[in-house]
Amino acid sequence: MPKHLLDSLLAWYQHALETGGYSVVGLLMVMESSVMPLPSESIIPLAASWSHTGKIHLSLAGIVLAGAAGSWLGASLVYWLARLAGRPFLLRFGRLVLISPDKIQKAEVWSAHYGSAGVFIARLLPGARQLVGIPAGITKFNYWRFSLFTLAGSTIWCSVLCALGVKIGADISKGQMHEVIAWVGGTVLALGGLYYFFVHRQVSRSNQSGTTSGKSR
């Protein structure tokens, strides 16, 4: 991304936080937890860094709570869409809201393997966060339990991102860019490892098992 475009986006986001407050964090996290490809890693850490350095008048606790509430609302939208529409409808028309058949299949494999605990675990993993509401809704998983697990996982996730933002912001203010690069690189590797271990590998194994069993018939 060109530097001038990035600077414009950062300026817009900072101004939006200054004028809209916690509602901006919540709304962006609603989008992140539903069907929009908007990573939470670009929402919470920046807000936390600016809060810690006094550039915006938002508290770290408020950012975490707003992020968790937004995540729950976004996940609830996906849950109720899946529950009311049903699997056949989503398979046919889900692409219109960025829910492809492949995403549905991955979500169902995840849910079948991890069960209720998968709702909580998914809130801590990139790639699984936006999908877990699909099988939960299709199978009519208890909504209040879904909400509880979603809020618990989202609060932890937002807290981790908030702490990361504070750490990175402090290193930037000290001019220690090597520390920033190390933290960002380590975080990307850790998230990638979690996604591979919990999501990609499990989905691949399940797909291979299904293929093998299909050939044996």
C-alpha cells in the first residue's frame, strides 16, 4: 500500500475514534466478526496505542469492552443468518454476503471436531472467528451459550491485541523500531501457527478422511 494512502487511512481512523469514540471500535469489530474482510489486528492495537500515548481520549478497558461487544454482535448476525436461512439457502446464496460453500464446509468440520468448546477457541483464532457462527446457527446451538462463549473468547482476544498495541506504541515512541518489527513478526508467526494447527490441519485431515471413505465404498 502506498505510504500516502496508508497515512490517509490512519488519519481517518484516528479522527473517527476522536469523534465517534467507542462506537467506532464496536462497529468495526461488528464488521470484522461478520462477513467483512476487516482484520481485528488492524483495529484494536492502533486504538490501544493511541490511547496509551494520549492521542485519543479512550480508555484501554473501554476499547476492550467495545471490541468484545462488537465481536459478539457481528457473530450473532452470522449465527441468526445461518439459523433462519438454513444450510441449503447459504450454499446457494451465501456468496452474496461473502459466505462461500468452502467456508461453510470448513466451519462444519471445525464444529464437528471441537463441539461447544470450538465457539470459545474460534474467537482466539484468525480464519475461524468469522466462521463459527455458521454451524452454530445451522445446528441451532443454544444462543445464550453461544453468546457466553463468544463474549469470553472475544474479551480475551481484544485484551491480547490491546496489550500488543500498547507495547508496540511504547517502542515506536522510543524509536526502537527493531522491537516493533520483532513483535509484529512474532505475532504474525504465532497467529499463522495457531490457524494451521487448529483449523487448516484439522480441515485437511477431515477432507482426506472423507475422500478415503468415499473411495472405499
